[in-house]
Amino acid sequence: MLTDISVVPVEAVLLGHLVLVCIASVLSFAVTQVLKPFIFKTCNEKANAVIRLVAVFVGGFVGWSLSYDVLDLWLGASAGALNALIVKVLKKKVLIVSGVIPTESKKEPNDERL
């Protein structure tokens, strides 16, 4: 019957999902950092893609294992993907600031319509 339905406040659900995304992101980063040397040894050409794929899979697994819900699997996978993207962008910015990678000069496009 309908008397068995319990009402959960929306704030509690959102807070639970926020905590799940944070946990999935941190664990995805940690596991990826642990597995990174092994990935570089085994996958020479595609190592960066494999590292990002591992981050997404670990995030998805962590999200799913916390609640056994498909929505949390997708939230965890998106946390792993976001984690991989943020690490990539920050790493590139640090390398540019430190001078390892030269900055890209902005070229003016040639407009030959004149």
C-alpha cells in the first residue's frame, strides 16, 4: 500500500550524492596514481588514454559500490572523468608556468577576402 512510502528531504538526497561524488573523485585519483607506473610500463603509446579510462572505471565502481544504484554509478564515473580532466589541465598549466612547455603564441588569421 501507499502507507509504506517514506519521504526523504531533497537536501539529504543531494548531500548524499555530493558526498558520493567527492569520495569517488578522491578514490579515483588515488587508485589512478597507484596504477600509473604499471600502466606506463605496459601501455607505451596509449598510456594517457588508459589512465583516464581507469579513472572513469574506478569512479564508476566506487559510486556503484557505495549504494548499488545505477545513478550513483554514473555520478561516480562522471567524478572520475572530471578528475582526469582537472588533473590534465592543471598539469599542463604547471608545465607552462614552469617553462617546460613554451606558451602557444596567438596567431592572427590570414584574411584573404579583401
